[in-house]
Amino acid sequence: MPETYVTVSFEESWDAASRTGGRELSPEEARARDATGLPYAVVYRAPGREVPLGVRMVAWQAGVLDTWAYDEHGRRTAETELRLLTDERRLLLRRLLVRGYPDKRTAEFDVDAPRTEVELAADGTARVSHQPEGMRGASLEAEVAVAEEDLWTARPGFDDWPALPVADALPHWVAAELRTAASGWRREPSRLLGSTDFDRVFRPGTHIPGLTVLEPVPCGSVRVPSGVLAVACPQSWDEVPRLTVAVPPGTYPVTAALVEVADAGYGPYEEVAAVRLQIGDAPVAAWEMALGPGDDTLRLRAGEAFGFGTDGATGAFGDAGVWQDLRDLLERANWQGSPEADKLANSAAGMHLDGGGLGADLAVFCTGGDGVHPVWVGRSASGEVVCVDVRTAFDLDLDA
């Protein structure tokens, strides 16, 4: 990043996703904040370019230095996290994430975009995860030793920022590790793709150890006029659901997967194992985890998943465009004696809300507990959405 082609400005804060900062600071104000440890952003720009080349967010009181590099389309090509530990004079390179984009049309968090993440520890060990085919592909992973000079960098003074350029490529030692593919590298399956075959629990007569699949139970239908399906807890106060799935605008049936559970102590009983919004008729070729803004499967460990959170053990399918209106209508319909109570009906999965004039509906289901619940999208061989499923009985082994 040649200094002659770069201008530097200062701002009070920075939002990496929207590429917007807070109040612009004079160099004198930024210098004072640096000295006292208050947060400020250093923004690097090139003449004639709309988006910044890179940004550093500095907060010495918190021991934090975060950086982002952007391409000409505003996509983050690199992110780093540096941390001050016990030694105030140097920074630990704590995390590095580098993304590649096949073409200008590829979105920033596109699941097919290749990416590499490095997580480092002060003891000189690093975990490297490389997804050359994006999140749908397998990950190459290894734990490697890192030289001291590659692990730490000197804490820069306020006038030293130009000497610490925003990197948009992998460090030489990471690139060398990937080129040589030395022993110790392992191939991990995609964390985006699921192993559970949900079709089994919707197929009557199927026997899973300890379970017998019964006839699926209809739970009404959901209108999705906007073409953006939301899956979230209807009791959440979040104005915008974090998990959405693009589907063709239309009306889709909801079904509950009913199973009979064999219990030697109490005898057999019935339970809803999953709920489904059926979008198409093609066979499911792959199950893919629905992702929210900024979700990156490289951050997941074995057994972890992204999903929607609930403190009320409930989830719902609904139109994202009128989600807040549907949630408000549900709340009113639940009031005793409400004139809108007739819009709410019980279902095998939970409840169904007729949205009436909203042109959209809400299918509420019990999740079987609080916490984070993954949403699985069944896709056809051509990548089209066939169905959207949520598992509701986590005490049952559906993979057996």
C-alpha cells in the first residue's frame, strides 16, 4: 500500500459490515484518544475509490486492535484481531481470516467463496482451517508451530500507522504450510452440510432404533408473499429475524414428523421429531444449515451449529417482510377475550396464526427446549430449495 496513493482519516467508530464510521475526528482528537486508550478508527482510502482500502479499529484500554481490508466492491478480503496481553509493548496476532472471491458478482459471505482462517495462541501454536471450495466443501485443517516473529508485532505509536499496512493476503508462513501440505493436515467434512436425513422421519413405517415413524401431521399452511422466509422465535423482541431463506413467493404446507418412541419403563409414546415447510417436490440431494449475517462455519467446532435462539422453547415459520406485524398479531391473539383470538388455532406442532389482511401467516412450533436451534434447508441436485426443517426432539437420535 504505497503511502503516496493513500489518504488517512480518523473516525470515532467503525461498522465493518456497513463500512460506516462515527463522527469524523481531527488528527489531534485521534492522537488524544490514542494516548488515553479511547476507541477510534483509522481509515485508509485511495483517490477515486468509493470504498476504503482498509480500516483499523483501535481501543487500547480494551487491549484491542482490529483491522479489515476491502476490495473495490466493498467486500472484506481480510480481517485480523490483534490483542495486547500482559506486555503492553507488543500485540498478539490472535486471529486472521482471508477470503477470496471468484468474480465481482460473488457476495461477501457467499457459501462458495474460498476462505482461510488462522487462530493463534500466545504459546506459539496455531490452528489453520482452509476451505478452498467455500463452506460447502471440506476443510483442510492442522495445528502448526509459529515462529515468535510471526506471532507478535510491536505496538505502533500514533505516528507509526503507515508502517503497519492492512494485509489482504495470507502471511508467508501460512501460504507455505498450504503449499507443502505437510503431514499432520486432516480433511474435515463441511460444517455447512448436515448428516441427518430428515426425509426418514417424514416417511411412515420407517424404523429408526427406538423409533417408528408415523404418518406426518398437517399443521396448516404459511403464505410467504415476499419470497423471504423467516425462521425465528416469535417471542423474541428482535425486530429483524437473523435467519432467512429465499423461496419463491407462494403458500406452503407445514407438517409435523410424528414418531412413536419405544420406552421400556413407561411404554411407547408419541412425539414430534421435526417440523417442515414444504417448498417443492424434487428429491432432497443435500441438507444445508441456514446462516445468518456474518455466520462463517470456520468458527464452528465439532458438534456446534448456527441457528435461531429462543428463551421460550418456540420457533416459527413466517414471512420476513411482515415478521414484526405477525409477531404483534400473535401477541394480541393470545390475550384472553381478544377479538383476534379466532385467528389462532392449535396444531400438532404448536399453533397456527392466520395473518388475514397481512397476506402472510405464522406457523409456531415447540422446539423442545431453549437455546440455539439450527435450521436445515433441503436442496435439490440443482440447488433449489425443496423444504425447510427444524428438529424439535433433541433427546431422540435421528442419525441412528
